[in-house]
Amino acid sequence: MDSTGSHNGGNSFFKAYSLEITILVAALLVSSTMFVSFNGVATTNQAILTRLQAAPAGGAAPSAGSGAAAQAPGPTDPNTLSFASIDVAPVGVSDRPIRGSADAKVTIVEFSDFQCPYCQRAVPIMDSALSEQSGKVNLVYRHYNAAGHPLADKAGEAFECAVDQGKTWEYHDKLFEVTPALEVTQLKQYAVDLGLSAATFNTCLDSGAKAAAYQADRQLAGQYGVSGTPGFMLIGGDADRIDKAPLAQFKDLLTQSGGEMGIFKTSDNKVVITFSGALPYQYFKPVLEAQIAAAG
């Protein structure tokens, strides 16, 4: 067969399967991009990771554009950083299960959902933070189904039912391990697998008793400007004593990568840092350590 015959045969193949190929390409594009935002600024989680990882130490992250290199913004002067006011009393640790020491100097509040793939990626990142800062940092989990995942709401209710039986973090870890296998029948089986009372758990889940608590977290997310998941609030340290240099450096990294960081203080002068995305621990570690040091 000549080259023309081979070329025509290829054309016939693509014509016959053009719809399937189009669907496959679209699926790959959708699956590779997950928009996250904090305080109304949208970006892609993967873009942040890629550009931060490519950034030279102490330097600017690469521009998203092509062709000639864009001029990156200069570093932020720590002396120019100012703290807006925020009231974080509703997200205090007193009414939520805590992972880590209750006496930790810094609390990480995570807004997340069990069907979110980027939230799943954040689990080992949070584990690293808690392990490296053992006794100094703790974690509080809050629900927020920012992307409208169809199975996330009921999974969040199931988590709350597990909290009632003292299996908070075991159930949390299980759901992120198996996601997106989060159908109601599966949620009930996971409870059995973890040794919970099936009758009590099933009644709790089927009744919708935890729906109100779940939706209350969603309202909190909106109150604090969380519009994407995973979203984080790092709470702790005295605003008058904190070294602002690590905060400025982290702010620059996020700004150059298309993300955003919020800098706040509470009525009792605690520092609150907000950001979104499953960023590697190494990037916000200096901020945590500055907050710990400022807590005395």
C-alpha cells in the first residue's frame, strides 16, 4: 500500500473515532485543572505547585506567560505588611475535634471536602506539619463543598456521625483514602469496618441530624472569604511580636504564582494567615514557625 493509502486510512480512523477522541481530550483537560481561590482571587492549584517548585530559592517564580520573560514583582518589604482585623471566635478549637495537642500554640483550620482530590492531596501535607511541629501545632477540620461535589455533603454528615462515636480521625482518614467511593451504603460499611455501632451510625446518617452542622461550616467558609478548597487559616502568635519576613516571602511566592494570602489579627492580637491550595508544607513552614515563635 502506498503512502497515500496509509494516510487515508489514518484519516478514516480519526473520522470514525473523532467523537471519542474529543471526549477523551476534554476529560483530560478538565481532570488536570481544579480552580481554587481565597478572598475572591481564582487560580489553579496545579499552576501554583508547578511555579512554586520551579522558583529559585529566594527568587521569583516563573511567569505564566510565554515568549519574553515577564518582569516579576519585587519582594515585599516586611515593614509594609499590615494586619486587617478578623474575628475567628466561631472557628475556635473548643467546639471541634482536635488533631494534635490541645495546648498547641498554633491552630490550622482546614476547610475541605471528602470528594475533593486536592483536599485528598492535603492530608499528607497536614500530617507533615503536625509531625514536624509536634505539640506546637494542631488541626481543626471544617467542611466546605466549594465545587458542589455530589457525594461530599453526605460524607461530611457521616464524618460528624463518626465524631459522635469517638472515631473522628480514623473516619476522616478512611474517607480520604477511599474517595470518591462515598455512596451512603459505602459510608455505612466504613463505619462498621472501624468498629462503630452500625445501628447508631445509620440512624444518625439517615436522619439528616448532622446536616445543620455541616451547613454551618459552609457559612463560616463564606464569612472568612474561603471560596475554594482546601482552604486554610493558620491561627496563632502575637501580631506585635511576629517576624514579618517569612510572611512577606510567602506572600510574594503566592502572588507571583497567581494565588493570594490574607494577613489578619484577632481582637486579642493573634495572627491569622489564610491561603488556599494543597501547597507543599515546605512553603508555609516558615510562616508556622514564625507564628510559633511569636506565641512565646
